[in-house]
Amino acid sequence: MAKQSRIFADLIADHDRQRDLIARIDVTTGDSQERRDLFEQLRLELQSHAAAEEESLYATMLADPDLREDARHSVSEHKEVDDMLGELMDIDMASSGWLTKFRAMKDRYLHHIDEEEEEMFPTAEKALSSEEEERLGKVFEKRKPKELARAEAHPPGDDRE
């Protein structure tokens, strides 16, 4: 199997961390400190990942007519997950409604990243040069810490810069 390019390796490494956090949250109960801490880690991870991914890979895909629709679809899924994160922040973690909403978000997000990894990334990889993929990896790696700081200051639904 060929070595994965930098941008796709970075994105998949993030997805793997996110899958782990989601699985760990899914087995927590009630309004526990563990659930609060894990959810905050996940929230920050998802917000910073989505923004950095949009500013690197998706920005390039949107400029390519053959990749544009995939990028638009994924951006809309990011917005949907971000909205669900915002709703989760407003629900009492001890309620059954929180876990129901979390599991809906989990299913939606896992579907999204599976779709990216199985369909979108291979399509984009065929269309992008290795130099472009390397450049996008650098953009992503530079943007992610900045987006993490922004996510810490601005929870979902907070559109202020």
C-alpha cells in the first residue's frame, strides 16, 4: 500500500482521535466530570479540525469543478455537527435527552468521516498533485492550533471572530 500523503494522514489521525473520544463519551453516565472533560475535548477537537480542514483541503476542492460538490457536501455536514454540538452544550448532561442527542451526533459524525475516508479522500487524492497534497498538509498543520485556540474562545453557535 502506498504511503499516505501528509494531508490525508493528518486528517485520518484526527478522525482516529475523534473516534476514540466518541467511544469513551458513549460509555459515560450522568453529569460526571469525566463526561464533561471528554465532551469538551471532543468539542474542541471537532471545531478545530473542521475549520482547519475547510481552510486547507476543502478550499482547494471548492476551486476544482470536479471536486466542488464533495467539498460542499462535507462543509454542510460540518455545520450540522457543529449545530448538534451547540445543542448538546445546552442540554443537561444528566438527562436521557443529552445521551440521545449525543448518539445522534455520534452517528452523523461517524458517517461523515467514514464517507470522507472511503469516498472523498480517494477521489481528491487522484485529482491533486503530491506537491499540492504536501502544501495542504502544511496549511492544515499550521491552521489547526490556531483554530483550536479559536474554538476555546468561541463555542458552537458563537459566530464572533
